[in-house]
Amino acid sequence: MLIASPKHFLLSTFYFLLSTFYFLLSTFYLHTFYFLLSTCILSTLYFILSSCCPHGIGNGIHTSQQVS
């Protein structure tokens, strides 16, 4: 079971606000498909980064160096 650190929580909150901003843009503009596509790409990248570095993106590099 992974326990999110405060840094990871802040990243999650920032991403949530960013995705909300993209959603609002997609409702006001005609190019809804492009905004939804970019949101899907962002969510995929964020999921990969958060799964590779569960304690935060910045701390993952230092953790991998200490193990090796």
C-alpha cells in the first residue's frame, strides 16, 4: 500500500486543477477533440510518472541512485 507524500499530493492537486482548466476550455471552444486528446495524453504521462516514482517525481531519481 502506497502512502502519498505531501509533495505527491500537491502534484495530484495541481494536475486536477490543470485538467479542470482543460475541460473548461473544451466547453468554450469548438476544438473540443484536441483539448480532450491533450488531457488524455497528460493523464497518461502523469500516471506513468506517478507509478514509477510513488514518492514524487523529484524524489524518484535520488531513490534509484541510492539503491544502486
